[in-house]
Amino acid sequence: MGSNSSKNEKLSIMKRYSLVMVTLTLAFLFMYGYTCKSVLCSSRYSEYNFWKNKDSMTIEAKRGSIYDCNGNLMAITSPYYQLYWDCMADGLKDSVFKQNVDSIAYYLSSVFHEPVADTKANLVRIRRMAYADKEDGKRPSRHVRISKRKINYLEKMRLEKAPLIKKGPNVSGFSFEEKKVRELPYNNLAFRTIGIYNSNTDYATCGLEKQFDSILKGECGYKDHEGKPILEAEDGMNVVTTIDINMQDITETALKKWMNNWNGLTPNNGCAILMEAATGHIKAICNLQRTKNGELVERENYAVNRMTEPGSTFKTASLMVALDEGKVDTSEVFDTGNGIWNEYGRMTDHKQGGFGPISLARAMEVSSNIGIAKMVDKYYGDSKKSAEHFYERLYDLRLKEHISFPIPGTSTPKFLEMSAKSWKADMLWASFGYNTQIPPLYTLNFYNAIANNGRMMSPMLVKAYQDNEGNVVRTFSPKVTKNKICTDHTLRKVQAILRNVVVKGTGRNFNSKSVEIAGKTGTTQIGYGLNDKARKDQQLSFCGYFPANDPKYSCIVMVWGFPEDYVRNGGAISQNTGQVFKDIAERIYAKSPSKDATICTDSTLLTAPKVCKGKTEDTHIVLKHLKSKHSGIGDNAREWVRMGNEEDNKKLALTTFDFGEGKMPNLKGMAAKDAIYLLEKQKMSVQINGYGPVVYQSIEPGRDIKEGQKVILSLKYRE
């Protein structure tokens, strides 16, 4: 009986064991089959079996470009070529070399801009040294670089047409090694935002280059040892940003100007961000750091990762919370006394003697720390629970929530936790911008919601991905993160106060006559916990929007590194970051097509427009559409047109002409499109810097030009 029971148990165990083994085997076969199908049957790998082609070589994918919102190139990978020579190639016999050395020297000298005689002598020397090494039993160099200078594609094509080189490396010994260089057409504009990519190491270290590295990089292909492609490379996609390179230039120029000309002072660091109110699109972002030699460069993304106490720009949030809960009205009066309040730590106002009893609205206009602190104390200072409620309402304004922004290292705001003993002091100091750490981007996002009628948008830096042919692969739409940050009643009161800050408050010295500005000044002491002998620098900021009556853009400007005495003496009030904001707003508003044209009307101005040099047909169409009277374009007019010398404010005098072949044309005053067309028609290599009409050309007009020759054009709108 016991024996049968034992046999049954063993049989049962064996059945369970067999079932487990079968299940595991089936699972393994399923996973193996799925993996093989994914790898071998995918569209990318079906043509290539890695196990059978171990001797394959990589075909590099072309890295995608980065564009601004208008299609201007901000970063591009350009191919350059290094010329090498194997002077002992099998087909390069002495007779072949002697027969072709003069022509080769001529072609090389035309590309490398060296005398023909010197070039020929160098070729002869290289070949003679190689044979001398061979005779001495040494291994001769068979891969000699002809020149340190890299050549572009057009120059490479020119050399490939040379009598001997065109026969290939086995006969001539000449070969081209491609080098890829990441170029920034606008030099250092938005440098830190674009990021850094090293072509040699294929490594991105910061900015958009790092964040979208996998998108930009693409996927490499493979070729066999004979150079035949086995799997074609897939080029990286292009990234289209929300940046407007013209607005970026305006923003960076304004910030640099004021950081280098601030009443003889030189602030250490600064940043500025410009945002489109309705969409949250970042149109410009600038970060400047002063080096030891005084130069301003972009090294850190202060705009998104600088953890800093915002100062008085935070008062707007405290006011909004109290107004929205119906606890206070802007007409309520608070006594700020003599400008010193010692009850919860030493709180001071910037005006000696204080402001005395003032309304809440006036406290905001003159930026009274005591006025705002007393308001918060009155309505939220009765208990720690009330203080916690105040903090929760601040959090409802999305001032603490992390912003998903495509710049590596974007920080998240931090609020000081209220202690059991000093909770009231902690809250009151936070009410006017201390005890918090908020990157500039977050402060701007809050003010942008005020400009956008209470609707908070997610800050955007990327609009779309494109394939290598410019077709849109994916788009990113503006995203609303909070439909209403406050009631309409509260919003109107806050907007009115922010406008009055500039009209009759701390921002009155940069009130603009051409564009209405609204916003809030901010001053923060840095290092206030240091001993009395230590230098306590100041941080100055202004955050707001324009035009105040119909906001299109919001902007924040923040600068660090002012001596405490400068601010205390009132210097910051008359000459702070609002001046930078004003400069940005006026220049952008002046170039905005949405601006009301009637404010520019002046009966003394010429009615005839100014015309750039350009194609006669295109100019005629535009002037006809504008109904502009003009002379000089007849039925038999030549291809190009320019302004004539006649002065007539009622009729535009034009002159048609043609450009001669083989000579450098005078391009000054011509639009970039026409200038590029004209030069590429003559097979020249063109480099463009800036925007607007041509103001400079590297080759003087009338000079002889050659196919493949490089010319640099600088573009700029006349102020």
C-alpha cells in the first residue's frame, strides 16, 4: 500500500515537473522567435545580417539641423574635406607624375591659394623623400596631408576635375577624407540654448543638442569592404524651435549693452527670456557670464537652472492670493511706518523714513516690503494652519510645480518649510520674495499667465521635427496648464497695478512712449546671511509684458552682482533691468507687423518706398501691388533693378542693369535671396551672417572670381 502511494507521488511530481518544463520551453521559443522577428524582419535590418558580415564598415548618418521658428538655420553639420596624397600609388609612374605635376600644382594652388611654383616644389619634395626612405629601408609615408586647410564641397569638386586626380586614387594617389563640422550660422546667438556638439567625439554636452541627441543623430548604415552599401544610413531629423533669431539678437544685444554700460559697474551674470503670451513659445533666451578678462559669454543656462530668491517680483503672487479670496481690496491702507519693522526680523523699505500709511495698490507700486508683509500678517498670520493655506494657494499658481522644459538641468522651485517656532516669520519673508528658490523661467511663466488673461501656458522651445527633406514628421501644439489662475476681477486689478508700477512707481524711469509696458521690479540681497564685513551683492530683475493694453509678449530680465551700496542709494531704482526690458520691447514692437501703422504716419515722410536691389520682374510685381508710382522699368528692361539718383517723393526712380560674368558684383543693398542666387549661378560658395539686406561682402566688387571661390556676406537692417 505504502509502495503504491510512493509511486503515485513520484508520478504526480514528474507530471508537474514536465508541465513546468514544457511551459518554460514554449515561453523561451516564443521570446526567441519574437526577438528574431523584431531584429531580422524589421524594415531596417531585413537586408543585413550582422552575423554574416562581420567585416562591414559603418556609413555615418548625417546629423539633423536646428532651425528657428522662421526656418533660419541655427545649427548645421557641414562637410569639409582634407586632401591626402599617396605619392607611391601603383599607377603613379615617374612618367605620369612628370607629365601631370604642373597641372596638378596649378589646380592645388587655385584652391589652397598658394604660389604654383611652391606647390609644385612641395609635391616633388614629398615624392623624393618617400623614395629616399624606401631606399634606406624605412617605411615611407603613403598618406601625406597636402595642406592643413580644410576645403568645402565646391573646392573638392574643382580638384576632382584636375587631369590626374579625376583618374582616381590608384592612379593619382590623391584621396579626400571627409570631416564633419557642427557650425552655428549666427555664431554665439542662443549658444547655450542650442547646446554644444563635438563632431569628432559624436558627443553632445548641453542644450538642445543634448536633449534631442537621439532625434538629431539618426541611425548609421553599413557597407562591405568594397564600399558597397548593405544598409543605407538614416539621416537624423531636424528640430524646429520656437526661437526667433531676430528677437534673439535684439534680446542679447540689449542685455549685453546694459551689462557693459551700467554707470561704470560691471554685473557678473545676467539672463533674459522672451515669451509669446498666447502660445508660451520661447522667442529668445539669453544667458551671459562675465569672464576674468571682462568678456560676456554664454556658459550656463541661468534662465532655467539658477535657483534664486525672486525678491519683489513675487509680491504679485502674494497680492493675487489675497485678492482672489476676497480678503482684501487694493484700496485698503497699511501703515508702513518709518520703513523699518523689527517684529519678525529686520524688514526694511528702500525709502529712507518709510512710506507711512499707504494703500495696498501704492505699496505694490513703490514695492514696499512692509506693506505686503503686513497684509499677509493680517489675513494669514493668526495660525500656522492659515499660513499653510496661504502656501497652498501660492502652489495653486503653479509656482512650485516642475516645468517640463527641453533644456537639460532645468531646476524645480523650492519653498522653505515653515518651522514650528518661526512659521510666521518664514511666511512673511516669503510673501515678498525670500525663503524661496525660483528659476527665472518660472517667474516669467506666472507673469505670462497674467498677460494671457489668466491662462497659463506650458513654456515651449520646440515646434516640430522634420525629416532630411524638410517634411514635417511631428508637431507640438501649445499646451494649457491652467485655464484660470484667478478670477477676472482679480486679474483686472493686478494688471492695473502692474501698469501703474511703470507709470508712477519704481519703474517710472523706463516708461516707454512708443509701447505700453506693465510689470514689476525686483531687488534681492544675495548673501544676506554673511557677516557684516562681507560684500553683499544685489540681484536686480524686472518681469512683465507688452503692449500692456493688448499683451503679445512677456519678458523677464535678471542681473546679478551689484554692490549693496549702489542699490541702497537708489541707483537700482533709476537704472535697473527695466531699461533692458524697455529696449527689448521698443525694438521688437518697432519691427512688429501687427503694430498699428497709424502711429507711424508722418506727412513729411517720402511716400515712395525704398527698394533693395533685386530682380526686375519681382520688383515690378511688388510695386504694382503697392500701387507705387515709379519710372525706369520699361518693356525691354534688363534683368536687375536698383534705385535711381533722381529725388522725387511722389515717384520712385529706378534703373535696370545686368551683372557681368566672371566679375564680383556689387551686392550691397540686395536681399539675401537674390544675392545667393546670383553667386551660386556663378558656382561660388556663399556664407551668410545676420539678416536683412547685404551690407558687406568679403570680395570687393569688380574683382575676378573663380568657380568654387568662397564669399562671405553680412546682412543687417539699417537702424
